[in-house]
Amino acid sequence: MSIIEISAKLDKHLRKSIATLPASIPIHLYSSSRRWFLKNYFSDLPKISYSLPESLQQKFFGLTFQSPLFNAAGIFKESFGYEVVRRQGAGAFLIGTATPQPRKGNLKDDFYLPFLPLPRSKSALNWLGLPNAGFNEIAKRIQYIEKKPNCPIGISIAANPDDTGDTALSNLLAGFNIFAKTQVDFIELNESCPNVVHEHNKSANSNLDPLLIKRLHYVSEQFLIKRQKCLPVLVKFSVDILPEQIYELIPLLVNLHFNGINIGNTSTNYQYYKGFLNPKEIPNFEFFINKFGGGFSGKPLKETSLEKVAIANQTLKNLNPKDEFIIIRTGGIESQEDILKSKSAGAALNQWFTGYFENFASSGHRVYKDFF
Ligand SMILES: Cc1cc2nc3c(=O)[nH]c(=O)nc-3n(C[C@H](O)[C@H](O)[C@H](O)COP(=O)(O)O)c2cc1C
């Protein structure tokens, strides 16, 4: 076992006790130890490539994914770690979220990139604010990855939260063009980060933010319809997305030539998810949301992500699009049963974040092998 596998196992035993200490202790401890862990994890190569049954392979857009499950955005923000997850058996390697300029991420008082695990509830809160090295640097690093068959590379990108109006649009567009020149196989447009301030307006005749509609049209006209090669672009929304928004979004995305939707990102529906928490973890949960806000992730999201995927799939079926359009499910995935349910609900692929680390703590690098 590697040091990283041992430290994950050790942490699994201690985490429940640490997480219920006064909030500032676990937040400080896990915000910094997460960074240490990830830095070392990226270079902790499994000694072998774990082979998964061929029946797990998924083919979309001419790409082969060695399994229907891979990391959600936010783990490989810095683009390192491809070979680690490829050997583990991940269906793909998703980098980012990257933004036009480098970002240090959120700092409040002396809390830098705050993160709080809620292990008894199999969930977590984070308020990172998209720290990353920026489009240009990440694109350079991507070119150094030794890509292998059946593990495509994706990049999650977002507009710079500090940009507004036309600057936000043109900087975002630059990202599409920059990554189109790399060995990236698909792009995920992150329209869902709860930890940065978005420009927001209400519209009288639509359930969608007019600025979102404008952005989607802009990306379509300036990039999607001009694509010279097959480079699928999917859009990620929060699991908080409403059914009436899904009914409007799916036809919009299809008509604009997007290739899929990911549901979804973390939730800010704190009052609802509070009901799913272990009572011992509620005080620290409240401390975190009152101080930072942040995104809620993990097991309690699983019914919501499943339900919203089913709604998206039904909407898509009624539309019967002529081009390939897929649905990805993210949120609360932790067991093989979840993947089976995803398939029945219409999800082509799945991503995991919180559940991945839970499973890594038990299985180490055998994480996908044991999962399937
Ligand atoms: C610490 C942390 C950082 C995250 N960063 C990103 C990010 O940069 N971009 C993104 O689209 N989602 C990000 N997410 C959201 C995850 O990709 C995922 O959508 C969410 O955690 C729900 O999945 P889960 O229940 O499996 O954790 C982050 C989540 C966590 C916990």
C-alpha cells in the first residue's frame, strides 16, 4: 500500500471524530490536508493497470470510455493525475474547472479554500471559488499528458466570475478555441458553480437566466457551429435545477448544437439537505453555511440527481434529436446500484467526487475494480 492509500485509510478512521470538533478545527485541518493529499495523490501511480470487463466500455461521439464512471470536475483542477485514474479504471479524466485567468480561490478571515467533510452523513461542504492556473497554463500542461486508449480527456471551463458583459463572453470563447487546439476530447461548460458570484437577472417569460441564454447562444454561434473536428461540448448545471428549467433547457441545448447535459453540481438548498444530516454534524454544517455559503455534495444528492436526470431524459425522448446528445449524472454516486439506476433513468455516463474519496479510503487504487 502507498503512503497515500494508507493516509486515506487512517483518515477514514479518524474523520468522524475530527469532523464533530468545533467547526474551525476540521475546516482548517481538512482545507489544508486536502491540498497536501491531492498534491501527492497525483503522482501516486498504481503499480498496475486494473483491467475492467469489456462490457463496461461505453462509446459516445466516437470516443471509448473504459467504464461508465469517472471523476467529477474539481479534483484535477491543475490537470495532473491522468495516469493515476486511467490505471484505476476511470472512464475518462476530467480536468478543471479552468477559468480564463489564474485564480487563487476563496479566502475569508484565515480560512483558505474552506472545505468541511460531514462523514457521518457521507457528504461535504466546500467554498473553493474555482482556484486554477488559467486557460493558457492548463492547455500547455494538457499537451504533456500521455494519452492512452479508452480514457478520453475532458476539460471543464467557466467564464471568469469577475468578468461581465462582452468581456466575459469573449474570454470564455477564447477558452473553447484554446482547448480545441489541445488533445482534449470533450469540453464541459460549468454553468453551475455556487461559490462564485454570477451576474443574474430575472426574465418575465422564461424560467432561465437571460444571461445564461445569451451565453449559450454566443458559444453556439461563435464556436459550436464552426467546429472543424468532433469536439463534444456538454453543459453542467446544479442538481438544484428546476424541472421547468430542464423542460426549457433541453430543446435549447439541442437546437444550439450542444452535445449533452450534466446534472449536476453541488447544491445550495441547505434547508432541504439539512434533513438528511446526522444530527451530530448539523452544528458544523450551520457554521459553514452561515460563514461561507458554499456547495453541498455527497450521498444526500443522489435521489435529486436521479430524478432530474429522468426528467431530462423524458424531455429529450419527446424531442427525438437527430444528433447525439447525452445525459451525465453527477451527485451522490457511491455504489454500483447507483450506476444501474442512472442507466434506467437515461444517464449515459456518471461522475463522482465525494463518493470517490469514500471508496478510495476503503479500496485504494482498486477503487474502480472493487466498485464494479
Ligand atoms: C471540493 C470540491 C470542489 C469542486 N470543484 C468543482 C469544480 O471546479 N467544477 C465543477 O464543475 N464542480 C466542482 N465540484 C462539484 C463536483 O464536481 C460534483 O458536481 C458535486 O460534488 C456533486 O457530486 P458528488 O455528490 O459525487 O460529490 C466540486 C466539489 C467539491 C466537493
